[in-house]
Amino acid sequence: MNPGLQVSETHLPGLELVHRGKVRDVYRVDQNSLLLVASDRISAFDCILPTLIDRKGEVLTRISSFWFNELRAITPNHLITTDISAMPEIIAQNRDLAGRTSLVKKTEVFPVECVVRGYLEGSGWKEYQATGSVCGQLLPAGLKQCDRLPEPLFTPATKAATGHDENIDLATFREIVGDETAEYLRSTSLRIFEHASAYAAQKGLIIADTKFEFGRDNDGSILLIDEVLTPDSSRFWDAETYSPGRAQASFDKQFVREYLETLDWDKTPPAPPLPASVAAATTERYIRAFELLTCTRF
Ligand SMILES: Nc1ncnc2c1ncn2[C@@H]1O[C@H](COP(=O)(O)OP(=O)(O)OP(=O)(O)O)[C@@H](O)[C@H]1O
Ligand SMILES: [Mg+2]
């Protein structure tokens, strides 16, 4: 491993790149497995920024790996190993990618994002102010920004191939994945959220909202896939300073979004670079989230 070396894009000789996402490069390993390589890219408002975030790929990989293990009793998942020396030689020889690679079971991804919201912020807060409900689910009147919801809400979205994901109601969600799978994804997402929130609360963190992905593996099992409860896929707040009625101090990309909001940028590519101080502060926040959650030094 070469600490401090930033990774923007990977090219692994001998492996077929099947997808370059906003953050991860996905390679086909064999019929049953994929390699996910987490780069140091960061996206905001669905655009990849030109600035890399030091250590981000490693932090994301370690946080997801931690949660897959922690959530094992609630849901099976796709992770085979994050230990590069235990991977096939064609991967293991790329030592500079140690810490940021996950060998996973290949699945057919359900084309939906399983969003769970425990608190009112972001697009949910905007929608509530306009309509009094979130994704068609009516809420009590008089809630403030970042208020805790009476109970966590499952608010699915489509996984748009390009552009922004779109919120969908439960009927549309059922049409896309089928009734039985819909009920399984909904109840499993809520159970994961409840378990993880209780765990995080003990560590002084609030999980305000998050997004899960699921897929079906070659044996027909439904697995939790992708990344889990990371600062890229979730809003993490500091429980100690939490106070509804305003935006919260967070351990996620909110800091980057807030910086970008100060610029005269229309949120279409190309995205502007981040000042070094904002990038460094983002690294710090991601590492802090990892350390708080896992009680481990990064
Ligand atoms: N076990 C798995 N089987 C198949 N695909 C997976 C698995 N785990 C993750 N993926 C996919 O790998 C990709 C990870 O890349 P990344 O998160 O950077 O993409 P993204 O920019 O969020 O974009 P998108 O999800 O729109 O492709 C995602 O498309 C995700 O759905
Ligand atoms: Mg993604």
C-alpha cells in the first residue's frame, strides 16, 4: 500500500471494466464475482468533482465492510473479502489498490434505491414544506427542519441510468420489483436502519437518512450490495450538537454541498474544483465518521 497516493481512475490489466460509476470502478472477475474499486472521486449534486478526496476510497471500503459484518444477522450481503492478498493473483498484484477493493458476489441489481429517512432534511424537508408529506406519505403538521420523524419512512427512488434519481411511490416500487420482493426490500431496509441507528446512537452519531441497494445473486438469493451506511450514502449527524430547526453539523458531504452552494454554479458538469482546505476538511470528516462508528483508529 502506498498511503497518501490518490486514486482517480483505475485500469486493471486483464480484467474487464464493466462500469465506471461516480465513485467506484467495477470489474468482472468471473461469472459469479465482481471487483469494486473505490476511488477518491467525490460527487455532489450527481456531478463528479475534479478534486480528489485523500483516503476517501479506503474509508468508504472500511465503513461498508464494517456494516456488512455488523448487519449479518439481519441480511445476507455481497461481500466476499476486502483483503487484496486473499483475492485472485490478477487482482492481488495491484498492491497499490489495497484497502480500497472489495471482491463481491455478482448480482442482478434491482433498479431501485431503497431510501430510509429517520429525520426530516434534504429533499424530504423541501417536499414536506411544500406538501406536508414526504414521497406521498402524510406527516404531522408543524415539523421543523431536521426533526425526528414519528417513525422511519421508506421512500424509494428509481436508479436513473443518467441524471438524478427520482422518488417513486410504493405502488410504482411494487410494479418495478414485484409485490413479494417489494415487501422484502421495504421491511429489510427498515430493519437495517433501526439496527444501525441504535448502534450509531451508542457512538454519538445520528443516522438521519440513508440509501441501500439490493441485488439477486446467481443462486437466486437477495443480497444487500453496493456500499452501506457510508458518508456518501447517508447523512450522519453529531448527536451531541443535534438541534432541530436548522441544518446540522454532519460527517458527510453536506460540507461540500454547502461550499458549492456559495458559488455561482448551475450544478451541471463541469463541476468546479474544491479549495484544498475544503478537500482536507472532507477527508477529516470521513475519517471521523469511520473512527466514531467503529471505535478504531483509521
Ligand atoms: N454485488 C453487486 N452486483 C452488481 N452490481 C453491483 C454490486 N454492488 C454494487 N454494484 C453496482 O456497482 C456500481 C458502483 O459504482 P458507483 O456507486 O460509483 O456508481 P454510481 O455512480 O452510484 O452509479 P450508478 O449506481 O448510477 O451506476 C453501482 O452501479 C452499483 O449498483
Ligand atoms: Mg453509488
